[in-house]
Amino acid sequence: MASVIFAGLIGSVEVPLTGALGLNWVLAALIVITIGAGFGAVNGGLVRAGADPLIATLSLAIMLGGLVSGYAQGRAIVAGMPAGLTDLGRLSFGPFPMLFLTAAVVSIAVWFLLERTSFGRRLHAIGVNPTAAHLIGVRVDRTIFIAFVLGGLIAGIAAVVLTARQGGGVPVNGLNLVLPALAGTYLGATTIRPGEFNIPGTFIGLLFVSVAVSGLTLLGVDAWVQPVFTGGALVAAVLIAHWFQKLASKDS
């Protein structure tokens, strides 16, 4: 959603609601990052009101997918992308593309938040046992709400990077990225701290998925092979992570 709105704000294509504003892309980036945090707040509010987190998130994602398709009128928004933005998307520092470095910076920031702050410790406590966390004084609902807002904010940052990288906004990109994201996350639970979701492992898992998919593309395999590979990697990662969790529970 944020990627398509970002492209709509800075592009020269007439789209509903915003028209062809042609905003400065830095200002538009700040707007869509704020929009991302806002929809994270909507998601967190639904959960805080009693909705199941998974159902609330999937429902909002499906609804936004339809709204984004309507906003973009079912087409990619690529006309009028500023050269400064697209140049940034192609920028590399030595062998490292800007996309990789942005992901690394965000990962380090999230790792620090989760592992070195009281907020992160509260989140870990809620993840282990929300009832016990409440009994020791953790404001469970508020902490979960803040986590959803931060998730939306990071999605907004990712949208800016994605738009810069591909030179526009594509309505179907969000749903297409769900499976690789899940695969990378569960693969991360098989490395560094087996059986436990963790930021370094997730970064490695996502890197593995992206490199593997890029390699399949370079090899010229048929388009159907990539989703089969990603889905297979997800199934394998879930099973391995579950096996590690069982081993950890036996040891404890």
C-alpha cells in the first residue's frame, strides 16, 4: 500500500484521491512512512479491541490489497519517477547495494530494541506468557499496540526502498512478498538461536531466500519454480524450527 501511494504522490500519473501531485520524493517518503505507522496503529487497535492478531492482520492485508488496486486502477505507477529516487535505488557502496545496507541498518536497530531495551524485554515476556507478563506489571495491550505501530513504520520504510529499487509502485507486490518473508523468518529460527525467532537469524534467512530466488532467475528456470521453492523452504523451515523447539523443551 505504502509503495503504491508513494509512487502516486511523486509520479505524473492521474490516480484517484491524489491525482498527479508530483510531490518532492523526500516529503512523500515521510508521508508514506507515517501512513504505514498509522495503519500499524489500526491493526494494533483491532488486536487491542479483542481481534485475533493473525485474523486481524490478514483481513486488513486483503482489504488493503483491494483498495490499493482501486487506487492504482489495477496498473503499476511508474511514470514520472524522480531520477534522484531511482538513482538511489540503484546505488551501491562497494559490493553492497543500498537495499542490502538499508535492511542491515533496520535489522540492527530492531535487534537493539528487542535485545537491549526494557521495551524489548517486555515484548519477550509477552511472547513467552502474556498472562504472566501482565501479573508482573507489563502493560500487555499497550506494548503489543506499540509493536504493531513500529511494524507499520518499518513497512513504510521498506516501501520507499522498494519503490526506489523497482522505479515505481506495483499493486500486487505486497501480497507477493508475504511468503518469502515468512520463509525467511522461519529459516531464521533454524540458525543462530535454533528454535527461537531472532533478528540475526531472520536476516540470514531472508538473504538465503533472496539469493536463491535471484539465482533461479539467472538460471532461467520457469516462473512456477520460484514459488514452489519458496513454499518448500517455508515448510522445511517450519518443521526444522519445530524440531529445535521440541529439543529445547526436552532439555529444559
